[in-house]
Amino acid sequence: MCKKNIPIACLLLVLAWSTLVLAANPNPKGQVIIGSIGEIETLNPALSEQAAETQLLNGIFSKLLRLDNHGQFLPDLALEVPTVENDGISKDGLTITFRLRPNVKWHDGQPLTAEDVKFTWELHMHPDVQVVSRAGFEAIDSIATPDTQTVVMNLKRSEADFLTTWAAPEGSILPKHILSQYAPSEITKTHRFSQSPIGSGPFKFKEWKDGEYVLLEANTEYYGEGPYLAKVIQKVVPDSNTLLTQLRTGEVDIVQVQPNQYELAKAIPHVKVDLNPASIYQHITLNFDKVPAFKDKLVRQALSYAIPRYLIVQSICKDVAVPATASIAPISWAYNPNIKPYPYDLQKANQLLDAAGWKMTSSGIREKDGAKLTFTISTNSGNITREQIEQVLQQEWKKIGVDLVIQNYEATTFFGDILNYRKFDAALFAWITGSDPNEIFSYHSRQIPTPENNWEGQNYSGYINPEMDELQVKGLTTFDQEERQKIYYRVQEICHDELPMLYLYYYVNVDCYPQDLKNYKPAPYTNGISWNINEWQR
């Protein structure tokens, strides 16, 4: 799903990147097959929510900026990263100017201009387009295009992580000459463009066979370096054990395997395996509006005390993970090391449920005011690790009088209909966060998806806390990193106490790729494994 990068204050210390004049590679060769447990729902970056889609979108589309594998900005369509020193950012932080590369073309041969950038913003802000979140885009008051290669963004307010909007997958530039032909309400995940996109990136969309694969072919008129590969195929393999088998047989080339498959992957001779700490956290989102018991902090804390995190990390993840305290991962400069994970303590969990008025009955299931403490947990089926976690939770929570029912769905249904429209009691999945700690989209009360706001936002729990709202806004509008760190330390303290989510563990990605693949450098942030797909060579 979605998130961000480094504050503008830090950019003042970064030298502007000058763009090298690189001709597209006229003779791409070879291919890679990326294995994905998740199916693709859309290839429209404005509507996409899945990492499996991002892997393809990085090839098809371009952004103004890119994030490298260290979380640093690089120019993409922009000639350089805007800074105060190069006059790309005004001293008050309210005007951002991007100067675009000349002679960039869409895959259909039409020129990409400043008008496409402006249109991309307008599309995100149109109320009839069901984007996941308008965070970042809504900070813009207006965009001026004084010429075809210049974009001037005038902001309502200066935001510390503003540039990350234009380096994240959702900031991919969209073609005005194609999408302006349609009413905004027509642009959905199943729209013709969303299923057969025209981009400006290093690879052209060629074919999508639903439930099986997506095929991309080299764009030999690409404006930057590469592409060196002739084809990129993303293959759907909806079972993680089968995915490992196909890695072994060479039916797929690139896979992020489950933590418990690390040793098995290392034994494959033609595969290189890297462990990379990630900005991903496994968690359980509790739907406060569907299960009233979740609104009681004591209940949430009891559930958290009854989670054997260290056992899960050791036995299920084979120690290829780190028990989580909140949503900001240890690789972040804003991570609060003073907060420790909830210990496994069934006695404490039972005491809290007693205090909350949930009485144990002879059936072994607690009740309050005639209602039983029962609810359903859901995840994407075929993800063996998550299914094993569900089994552990079912067993452990039964010990404290909770009846947990498991109901899983195939990936597109779970990450689409079930999650988007909050049709779950408890949802087990992972968030990918950015190198900037801002998570206003997950915690601010304005980000709760409802029919009234066209189901926008990703505060799927329905969590409301005025102090958290204030901190999220303050974190965005503060530029001193020491002050921001204090803000996000407090955010993590609230998360640990109030538990808007039940935090399980931080990922350590197990990246598997061919020994002969050059320039594969997976990033820990939202742009993922394919941020530099144009540079991959075999």
C-alpha cells in the first residue's frame, strides 16, 4: 500500500543532482520474471494500493523524482531535485519549481509536458476520482505552467515531506491527452486505461492475462539510461511455497520469499539471497466501527498482551524479523528506541478484560451485556506466514476468552473490496512506509474511509484522537529534524498506549534474484524492488 521520504529541511544539505544526457538503449536483451503472490487489480498509479502493482508501475510510468535504495531523492522527469540553493524551493517553502527534461515522450509518441504534471494533480484532487488518499496533493493551492518544461507549484502550506508525493508511486505522471477524454467518474480501477496503461517509463505495457501474468516490453525511446532488458514479466503464483519451488526450478527469477523460507532459498545454487531491513510492519487493523469492543483501549491492550511476538518471530519468521513497537521502523531516524514491544502476559490480558467488564463464562468465551467476545480475522489467502500467525492468534486469544474466527480472501478481494470498504472485523496485513515518518493517512481522523468521503483515506480502524490529529499536522509543518523527532517520538508513545493497530513485527526482506542480474538494488521504502528497473541487466 502506500508511503513516503526525507524532510525538506534535510534537502538543504543535499547537492542538486545534474541530469546526464543518456540515450535509450537501442538493443535491450534478456528478460526477468518477477514472482508475485498477489494478483494485480489495477495499473493506474493514482488508484493503486499494492506493492505487487508498484513493481510494474515503476517500469511503466515516470515520476518527477525517484527515491534510491538509501531513501535519497534522484531526478527523474525533473532535471534536478528542487532545493533552496538552486531556486527550486522558495525561502518560505511555499513555491516549488520543477524544470522538466526536454523531449520526453509517452509510449504512444506524444510529448510529455508540464501540462501533464498539472493534470495529474487535478485528477487526484477531483472529487469523482476515488484515489486512495489526497495527502500531499491537497497541500497544493495551484499549479502554473509558464512553458512546456516548467512546473510551478504554489502551496497552501509548507510541508516537510512534500517532495515525497512526487517520488512515490501515486505521484507517477499521467497522460492528459488520453485521460482528459473521459469523465473523472469513469476513471476507476477497471477503466480501460487502468487495465492497459500508456506511460513514459523504461518499459511499455504489452499484455495482462488476469490471474496469470503481466508482460512489459522495453521502451527503446526512453529518455534515460537503459532499459537493458527486453522484457519484464510479473507472474502470479498465489501460494508462497509454490513460489519458492518455482524460484528453485527457474520458472521465476525475482522473489521476496517468506522469512521462514530464507534457509531454503540460500540453498538454491543459481540464486543470490540478501537480507534487507525494511520499512514494513506486520500488524492487525481492528475495525472500531464494526466491533464495538475494539473501542475500549483495555480490550486492545489485552489482545496485545496475548500475542507471543517473540515466539512468532522465532518460530514462524525464523528470526528474520524484529518485534514491533509501533509503525515507525528501526531504520528510520524517527524511531523511538525507548519503547519496548508488549510482553507476552496472559495474566495481564485476563486482568484487563476483567476490568473492561468482559466476564468469563462456562463456555470459555467472555461475555458483556449479553454479547460474546467474538470476531473474525482476515488476510490474503496463500500467504503462509500470515495464515500461520492467524492460527497462533486463534489459539492464544482463546486462552483469554476470545473466540477468533478465520475468514481469508484472495488478494484482490482482500486488498480491494474488504479493506477499502472496511468490510472486516480485524485485518492482518503489512504497511509499507516511507523514509519520512509522516503517516497522516493512517492515523488522522480525516483519513477514515466512509461513504461520505467516497471511501478515501487509509485510517481503516476508524481511530480518532485529537492529540494524534494535532501531532500529525504538526509533524508535517515542522522542518527542524530534532523537533520532528520529538513529535514522532510522542506519536509512537500514543501508538504503544492506545494501540490504533496491534503491531506485530518489522520486516527484514528476503530478496532473491539471479546471480547474473546486475544493478538489482531493492529499496526499503515505498518504491520497492523495481525503483531502478531501467538499470537491470543480464
